[in-house]
Amino acid sequence: MGLFTSIQIAASGMAAERLRTDVISDNIANATTTRTQEGGAFRRSRVLLAQKEPGLDWRNPFIPSEIERGPGKGVRVMGVEKDTADMRMVYDPTHPDAIQSGPKAGYVEYPNVNIVTEMVDLISASRSYEANSSVIQGSKEMFMRALEIGR
């Protein structure tokens, strides 16, 4: 494990959690949007994360690859996808976006965004960001103590 590996792993986590926070904020902002440019109601988005595979990052040429194999290399964003859950249907025949004919006449299709779920996800992303920040701070303090020992 290299000197800055812990910081690189925590930084990848912070970047992923920042993106999660942005996507969750977009979901909350559009919780009542019934008309989008693509047509229809807004669909909730979510971030897909995966473990970083060895070899995706820059490798230190001075450390043999056998030594660099560790328990983890961080996290990477696989993408942002739309949630395919059913939309929320609310009966409001006076709404301009109400369905005009058929068995769902008078119903308005609202986004599949649940504010409670989004807030829980936002708190989770915030706590994860803080935890990764604490790892970086702890590593920094450890490096400073090591430098003090060397004096």
C-alpha cells in the first residue's frame, strides 16, 4: 500500500458522494414536475457505483505490482440511470397535464420521487462524504507525525 493510497481511495469516495448529492438534489427539485422536455413526468435518477478495478488508476512504477495488490482501490461511478418504478397517479381533472381520455382520464402522472427516500439518501451521502473527509484528515495527521519523528 502506497503512501497516498488511503487519500486516493477516500477522494474517489468523496467524488462519488458529491455526484450522489447532486443527483438527489435534482430529484428533490423536480419532485412535482409533470412535464419535461422528453415528454411526460420527471423520472427519478440514481447513481450506480462499483469498486475500482486494479489497473484503472495510475500505478507507481517504482512499486512492484505484487505489493500494490490490496483490499480495495476505491469506488467509481458506473453511471446515472433513470428509475423505472411506476409514476404516482393523482386524480386532478383541472390540472393542465391531466390525461384526457381512457381509463385514467382525469389523472395526472407525477414523478416517482419520494421525498422521504431522497432525504434518507441525502443524509447517507452526506455522512459518507464526512467519513471520507475524516480519513483524509487522519492520513494527513499521520503523515505530519511521521515527519515530526524524522526530525
